[in-house]
Amino acid sequence: MSDTQQRIDSLVKSSDVVLFMKGSASFPMCGFSGRAIQILKACGVDPKSVTTVNVLDDDAIRQGIKEYSNWPTIPQLYVKGEFIGGSDIMMEMYESGELMQVLGTTS
């Protein structure tokens, strides 16, 4: 495992909810990242409790996360070390109620 992959792995496992995104929870820098934060809020998750990783700050992380998850787009949500998906998957899971179950929240 490369240094970047090890860094990503430790980030993913560092918190219960980790979101790799463009920007931050308070200042998303793309629509999909903003949507991911809004979905988490709708699920009853305090954005301050989410560990966000701004992929724009580190090109190695930006490319490496796509390899780590085998998923081509950002944002990427991880809950308890498990890859959940991007904003479209998050929306589908939110609408079905599955995302709140995974997060352990109720809206």
C-alpha cells in the first residue's frame, strides 16, 4: 500500500463519518459536495461531527481516494470505515431511509 493509500486508510478509519469532498462542510466548493452535506444534515447529522477531507488541498488524496474506493467521483462518504457512495447514492439511501439506519440517526 502506498503512503497516500495508507493516509487515506487512516483517515477513513479515524472517525465514524468521513466525507471526502471539494471544500469543507461550511463552504462546499461544488454542488455535489454541498448536496452531500445537506443530505447528512437531513439525516440528523451535525456537520461539525463529520470529518471532512478537502480533496482540493491535496492532489495525491484527490487521485488516491478514487483508487482506494474504486469509485471515480467525489464526494465519497464513509461510515465506520465502510464506503457508502457519492451524492447520488446518498440521496437514494436517504429517500429509502437506509442512510439514517447506516448512520444510526433519525430525522
